[in-house]
Amino acid sequence: GFPPAEALHTVLSLGAYVGGSALEEQAEANRSEEDRERDHELLTQMLDSDRYPTLAAAAAGAFTGGEDTFEHGLRLLTDGLRARHAELHGLPFPGRDTVTTPDAAR
């Protein structure tokens, strides 16, 4: 496990992430049609590959129907928690070549 204070911070952080995502979805659902049309026009302009090639290329890969933003963020958080847990207990984890002892993790 995690030390008590870190466990509490972890639970609060995950709760804030989930709550913030829910608020974003609720806010999006309550937007007016006028706001949606205006944002669509702005997005279309931003994705002009002649004016903003890097942004257009990034967006092309982001809107392919793959993993949604919430799942991606949650996966990043849980991967970080696994890495931190391994660090605390001196265990190896992907992306790190050495094992850190619990005393050295601090």
C-alpha cells in the first residue's frame, strides 16, 4: 500500500479527476446550439493544415474513434500510481532500469 497521507492524497486526486470530468460532460451537454456552432467553426479554422500543420496533424490522430480522453487520463493516473507503488516497495516497473529501495525513494 501507500503511506496513510499519500493514500489520502491519492483518493482525493482520483476523486477530483473523476468529478472534474463529470462536470465537463455536464457543461458540454448544457451548451447552446449557437455555442456549438461557433466552436465548430473555430475548430475548423484551427485544423487548417496550411496555417497550423502541427495542430492539424495532432488532431487528426486524436479524433479517430480510439480511446476517449477520460480513459486516457485515468490510464495515465493509474500507471503513475503503479510506478509510485513499485518505487515505495523497491519493485521494478516498466520504464525504469533499476530497482529503488524504499529508503532511497524518499
